[in-house]
Amino acid sequence: MTGETKTSEPQADPSVSVVRPGEGETIVPGTTRMRVLEDGGNTQHRLAITESVLAPHTQGPPQHRHGRHDEGFYVLSGTVRFTVGDEDHDATAGTLVMVPPGTPHTFANLTDQPAVMLSTFTPDLYVQYFRDLQEVLAGGRPLTPQDNLDAMSRYATQPTADLA
């Protein structure tokens, strides 16, 4: 053994991410305003998190199934109607809805008030779907049902034709 001394200096953890109010990427696919809090870049793509504000009377996407990711929704305020297969669930503040791969689902804000929810995507791949929708809108034309289906298909997601 040599006479070397090892010192341990505190180092910043490069994996720590802090997103403050008003920060984060904003995506506006239609009547929903989404703030990306974590796009997977700090989690080795294991997890993405978004905050979404659904305007009053916002219809969600067609009922669909994800083939490769879990999706979680935590309602922060308002009421969000989740339709899972042929069952409706009205989720109010404090409600968590977890949707595993292969489960048909959709959501909507049917009320006169905005609804706010946090969404998780594990792994993170579905954040890019929302970016794709915004890109179509940024091109100056409205989203068509086919645009939505095309974007879904790029991320292992398919509409549930018998429930849509």
C-alpha cells in the first residue's frame, strides 16, 4: 500500500433536473396546453412527465391502445372523464389513473372548467407524439384524423376501432 491519500469532493449530480414554474417545453396540440417537465433526457428514457391543462369541453383522442408504454394520469384540478373500454370514470383532483400497455382508453374534459393533470409515460417515447401533432399545426393546417392516426402509429399506438 502506498502513502496516497484519497479525497472525496462533493460533485454535482448531472442526473438531477429541476423544472420551475413557467419552465419546460410547451406543446399545444389543439385545445390542450402541455408542459413537458421531463422528456426522458434525464432518465435514460425510462420516464417522461407532462402537465396538461385541458380546456373546458375538450374531447380527447380516439380510444386507443399503447403497445410499448404505460401511461399514468394524476388529476390536479377539475374533473377528467376517462373511458376505459366501455366504462367511464370521472376522476377529480387527487385521482390517479394508470393505464398499462394494451388497455383501450381515452379521456376528455366535459365540464365548464379547465382540468389539470400530470401524465407519466414509461418509457418516454410518447412525448414525441405530441411534438409531432404540434408540428402539423405549426405548418398552418388543422389536424386531421389521419394525421393523428399516422402520429400514433409511429409510437406503437393504435386506435381501438371497435370502441372508438
